[in-house]
Amino acid sequence: MYTFNPGPSQVYPQVRRYLQDAFDEGWLSAPHRGERFVQLMRQTVQELKNKLNVPQDYTVFFLSSATECWEVLTQSLTPTKSFHLYNGAFGEKWYEYAKALRPETKGLKFGIDEVPDARNLPGLDEHTNLVCLTQNETSNATQLRDGAILNIYNRLPGNALLAVDATSSMAGIQLKFIKADIWYASVQKCFGLPAGLSVMLLSPRAVERLRKVNERSHYNSLTAQYEKMLNFQTTHTPNVLGIYLLSRTLHDNPIIKTTHQHVLERANKLYDYFDQATRLRPLVTNPETRSSTVIGLQGAPALIEEVKRQALAQGMQLGSGYGSWKPTSLRIANFPAIPDAAFEQLVQFFAKEFA
Ligand SMILES: *Cc1c(COP(=O)(O)O)cnc(C)c1O
């Protein structure tokens, strides 16, 4: 059975062995104030920086989910308001979480075949603390390319920081971390691990802002987490097992450049195939805005249902459409943990049943 669900998604097969090792090595009862845990944290952070090409001067945080990152970024880095550029359900949810805490927050929606124009962003002004982008919009299978993010970064007004949700792309494709101040992801997507842990990266500029804002009124205030993290410690008992699994997968996986090429090749093959040969078409028309890690397909509701049902009967779980796209689309995760054999089986299935 393969799952192409874009989260929670297929985990790496070696997770089974890592879990056994975690038990045998005593990690499940390891004290999180002990030297052994500190060593694990230090090692995981270094492994993450090396394998994903994270600048050495960025600070790594471990939280519990991408949703927690949304809230924490508002609490600890947004004294006044944020600005959200979004085209789908996750970007919009982030906007709503932020607006609930900072009512002046502004949002701007763009189309799924559109690249946002950095020179024309109504609602973005010099009182904005945080500009928020979703690099890979999992709900509708779109993606912002490096150039689109860079154009926004180069035009940030006043003292605004750029924050990027990379939940369904980090560890799958190479991201230019230096071109934004804040990046985060949760591990149940491209990291190929069970849910319950997220990774957030802050640039030195974002850390400086954090200390200036000095917000301390929540258990998960980033300020306190930063101070603990200086010594590879946490404010509360962390997900030690999740961190252990992360360190093991990062250690055993190739560098991101290699993974990136593999993921892109597979994405190109899939888009080429669905552009021509089947009754389903890519959900996103513009090749420039298509996601490389989540492939969206569209078709009539009855066809979508039929494809999902038959795929499942042949041992392949496809991802349903999300939100308003649910009846007319389906999603195929192109995450690194899913083996090439699964994609071969998938394409054969479409060629045989739905060409
Ligand atoms: C899955 C996802 C989230 C939510 O992640 P959680 O870890 O469940 O909070 C947020 N943003 C994007 C783009 C996602 O794909």
C-alpha cells in the first residue's frame, strides 16, 4: 500500500528501524535536561543545517506543528500587524489566525495561475511587521518560485520581515533560506516522518527583532525558546522521539541538492504525462505556478471519485482535493519518502484505466 496523501504522508521505511533503536537506546525516557539530550539537539541542528543548506547563522527552533508557528509568529514577532499574500486554504488560515490576534492584519488573494506582482501589493505598508507567504500551497498544488519570493524580499517596506510557510516543500526541494527571515515546516510532509514536530528557522535579523519585541506572555513565546535554544535546551518537555527520528533521517538522507533534482525530475514527468495522455488534467495551468512537491489534478466529480476508488483498490491512496477544490480535484504528493516504484505503478494505473 502506497499513500500519495500530501500529509500525513508516506514515512520513510527506515522509520521502523529508527523507532526500534529509539526504544532500545532509551530515548523514550531520556531526561530532556540531561547532557545526552543536549548532544542530540546539537547534532540534529547541525545535521539540518548541513543537509538542507541552512545558513550557519540562522537559529533553529523545534515546535509542535506549522499551526503553532502561525500563532507564535503573531505573538512574538508581530506587535502591530502582518500582511498575507495567499492563494489557497493554508495561506488563508494563517491570515485568519493572525487577524484574530492582530485585527489590523491585511490579506491579499491572488489566483492559482498567477505570480503575485511585488510592485503592486495593496494593503502592504510601512507599519507592517511581517510579510507572510506560503511557498508551497498544499491545498491547490501551487508554488512560489525563488524569483517571486526574492522580488517581494527586495521590496519589503519599513522594517518588515519576510516569513515563509514551507511546510510541504522543506526537505523536498532546495530553498534559498538567505532570501527570507523566517521559514518553517512540519515533519509529516517532505521530511517523511510522523506528525508532531515542526522546524522553524530564524535569520539573525529576525532574532534581533525577537529580542527587541521581547514578548513573554505565552508558554511558547519565541523569546524564551530562543534563550533556551542558545544552550540546545527547550522551555518545556519536547518531542524527544520526533527530534531523534529527524536526526536519524537527516543523517541517512542525501544532501538537499540531490533530493531536489530527484523530486523535480519526477514532477516534470508527471506533469508531462497528465498534460497529454489522460482524462484528468493538471489543476494548475501555468507551469510557472505549479508545485513540484504536490501535483494537483482536476476532472469532473464522478471521474475524481472513480479514480480514487480504483486506485485504492489497487493499493494506492490518492490525496483528495482540499476545501473548495474537494469534489473536482485530487492531489498526489511527490515527497521524497515515496519510492520511484510507487510512481511507476501510479502512471501504469492511469495509462491502463484512465487514458
Ligand atoms: C500541512 C500544512 C500546514 C499545517 O501543518 P500542521 O503541522 O498540521 O499544523 C500549514 N501550512 C501548509 C502549507 C501545510 O501544507
